[in-house]
Amino acid sequence: MPKLDRILETAIYVEDLDRSAHFYETVLDLAPLLKMDRLYAYDVGGKNVLLVFKRGASSDDMTSAIGTIPGHDASGRIHLAFAVAAEDLAAWEARLTARGIAVEGRTHWPAGGDSVYFRDPDGHMLEVATPGLWRTY
């Protein structure tokens, strides 16, 4: 049976692409890979891609010369966790605080990992987490 290697893309849906771009580019320092009228894509650690879609703008199929992407959309607040080095967790928390981003929670996991929780402008719950959170991380 073929096996899956990793999650390549994760998508979130937002009300205002430019507001979200400002947050993800200046607070989280993510580098844009693509900017379109309905989608911004960001490199996450050279391994993953965060897709930020304008809510409602991708609900219909998107057909072009290169193929068809079936329609998709979502509503509500979701959760994303970003992997960070243990020695960088305090710096991440300081960065968030300096930018006026409220830290809503902290967790010390039984296996030794630590997490800090905060929200993006659309209320999505974001987390920076150190190794020890999961058996696989």
C-alpha cells in the first residue's frame, strides 16, 4: 500500500487577505510564495505551505489551462500549530507580546514539549510548539 509522506498544504479561510498577509508576514515572518486575488500562499520552514484563501472566493471549481481545482471553502475558527525549537519559544512569546498579540494559553506537555497559544486576525487559534508534544514530534 502506498504511504503518505507528510501534509504538504494546510488551508485557512479569512475575511481580509491583506490584513491576514500583514499578520502572517510581519508577526510570523512567513515568506509569500504566491499572491492572487483569492489566495496567498506562504512557505513554512521550507517544508510546508500555508494557503490563506479569501473566504467564499474559492467555493466554485477553478479551471484554467493547467487543470481544475475543485471548489472548497470553510467557516469558523480552526487550529494550526507551528513547530519551533525549544530554545526559541521564549523569543516567540516575546515577539508576540511586542506586537500586541495576546498569549491566550501555555501548556507543558507530559513528554516535555511546550506550547504557546494565540489568535490571528480572524480568530484562528495558532500555536507555537516545541518538540515533545507528540510521539512523532
